[in-house]
Amino acid sequence: MANASPQNSNDELSDEPIPPMQQLLDNPFALLFLGVAMPTVLYIVWGVMEIVGIPIAK
């Protein structure tokens, strides 16, 4: 038999750069950070909006 199957040439790494979104989604620590930081920031903003919305007592 000759060299390896022709499919191996398609499996080689290409010279194309990896897109930034794929790099982010491939990083479990970045996903963990985003999964903790985003809800924290959203709840803080939500809480500040609720406090600002309380009418001032007279």
C-alpha cells in the first residue's frame, strides 16, 4: 500500500487563524469567569435600579 489515506491531508492544521470567539469558547476558565461575573454584574445593576426607583419618604 502507498502512504496513508488521502483523508489525512484534510486533517492537518491549516494556516487560518483561530477566530477569537472560538478561542473564548474553548477556554473553560474564561467560561467559568464569565458565568460568575455576568450574573453578578447584572444583579448589582438590577439592585441599583431598584434602589433608585424607591420613592423618597416625606
